[in-house]
Amino acid sequence: MRASPPTGYLEIERALRLLALGDSDIWIASRLHGVDHPAAIKAATLLRQGCRQQAQAMLESTLAQLAGAPNGNGLAWFKNAGL
């Protein structure tokens, strides 16, 4: 049985992909609505205010932390999940 990813990990990763693709800030903010992670809520607010770069930086930092290392090199969840 695989372990579940950390809360909010998949949604935050998906939001970063949408940002990279150039999707609408408002649409991405709506995708983050309801995600059970404080950074997702704050990023959605920033996106609605037009602060795309600030939201992206916050999401990238959070994703690295959720992955298991401050520099993004841990990916503890993936190692433990047997992927």
C-alpha cells in the first residue's frame, strides 16, 4: 500500500504547473480554493490580488518543504511511497 502524499502537495504541484503554463490567475486561485493547506489559501488570495510572482514563490517554497527538504532535495514522500 502506498503512503499518501503530504496534505496539499498534489494540489500545490498542480497549481505550479498551471502557473508555468500561463493559465489565468483567477482560474488557478479557484483551483486552490478548498485545499487544506495555509500556503494554498494565501497563494489563492495573492493570485486574486494580481501578485502572481509572490504566489508562485510561496507555492514553490511550500512544495520544497512538503517534499522533505528545505532545498527541495529530500523528496521523502516519494522515497517512502516506493515510486
